[in-house]
Amino acid sequence: MEKTQVKAYGTEAAEASLQQLSIGRRAVMPKDVEIDILFCGVCHSDLHTARNDWGGTV
């Protein structure tokens, strides 16, 4: 299955800052809906999870 490279923001370690990443996504399938995202936000709970502030982050 072909993968498409997309831009994402994430972190690879709890003590690291968020950074722009390139991740592979599977191709859009016939029953999928493809949308263009123009703007997005980051909830502060996303930052707590990324930093493992609450424990249990994989």
C-alpha cells in the first residue's frame, strides 16, 4: 500500500520540544473522506500528554 508523506507536529521524547515532522500516511481509500485542514490548534492537554505530565504516555 502506497504511503503519502505529510507534515505533522510532534515530539519523540517527553523532554523534547514540539517540532515539525514528516510522517507517512496510508493512501486515501474509496470509502474515506479527504479534507484540507487550513488551521488547527493544540490543546494544552496535548502538551501534557506529549510531556508525560500525567504518566502513562507510550
